[in-house]
Amino acid sequence: MAERILIVDDELDLREILQCNLENAGFEADTAASAEEALTLLTPAHSMILLDVMMGGMSGFDFARMLRQELNNQIPIIFLTARDTEADLLRGFSVGGDDFITKPFSLQEVLARVRAVLRRQGQTYKSRKTTDEAPLLTIDEEKKLVYNQELKVELSRKEYDILRLLSEHPGRVFSREEIIQHVWDTNIVVLERTVDVHITRLRKKLGAILGGRIVNRQGYGYCYLSDEA
């Protein structure tokens, strides 16, 4: 059965474009023009919400907070936003968002991120890697370089250290506090939300498939899924 996605955005044209392309990609898609309407349409049959941040009435952030805190609904949420400041990222993750797509975006990016988040939730993904393919992730410890298959990925020092920590212990969940202790200098005060920002940037640089292996275990922390996970 195809995953059903609820698109919540106050721009009619954008709703229709997203709905058409998601359906062409094999998904089922419903649309809502506001968070208020989405509340009346959302059912357990939905696998994900594509949620605009800036809407008239209830904002996307407030809607996500209501779902998580008041309704105890853990459906995956990808925010659609024209704002990508660090403060926006922190707020989005603090209310329970799973990913961000910055406007304007390509439809291929939307499809890739939708599939990646669904895969992280264990709903759609099974590895199709064959023995003929280059390893998905390669870390050259001597040169401090990272490769996605054969393509070099430019990472900051902290992003590299986080990826190495998680990938060296596949399946183990590290709390944000543990990641800070391993990656940052003990003389520096680092907020746990800073970890979320670095993880977001790391996932984006790694791409939808490889970045999707860094999983957020809500309430616990982050882990890396190996090929066999």
C-alpha cells in the first residue's frame, strides 16, 4: 500500500504541484490550506506531513507542537520554509520536526527527502546496495575526508567528528550530551540544540540516502544505521 502524505500549505499552486508529483512518484496525497483544516483531515492512514511554516492562522510550528505535545501524534513532519536561519532550525526541531526543505526547492529534492524520512521511520526502506557498488560511506581517517560512494563530501570539523562517532558505533544511540562530550572541548559550553543544528547540516551535505542513515530516536538522541539495519 502506498504511503499517504498530507500537504499543508496556504499556496494553492504549490499544493497542487506537490500533490501531482507525489502521486506520480507512487504516493497518495491529500491537501489542506491551513493547519486548522489539516486537523480535520489528518488520520492514522497518513504516513507524513509536508508542513508550511508561515501560514495565516496557526503557524506550522504551532501545529507541530500541538500534534506532539497535546495530541501525542508522532507522525513524521517535514517543514517547508523560506527561512533557514539557525533559530528557525532550532525551533523546528524543538517542536518535533524531522527535516526542513527550504523554498524555493526542486521537486526531486522533495521526493528524496520524503523517502529519506520515511526510511528513517522504518516504513519504506530496504538497502539495495550490491557487492558491485562502491561503499556508501567511506571515511579516510588519515586525511580526514568523507566520501559518499566515490564523491567527496566537504564537512566541517565538528560535522566530521559527529559522523565518525556515530558511524563507528552503528545502531548505538548517543544522547546529545554524549555527542557533546565526545566532540566538543570540555572547556566550551555547548547547548544540546547545537547538536541538532550540526546534524541537520550533516544530513544535508551527505544527501538524502546517506544522510537518512542518521536517525533521530526521539527522546534519546541519534544513531547511525548500517547497511544491514
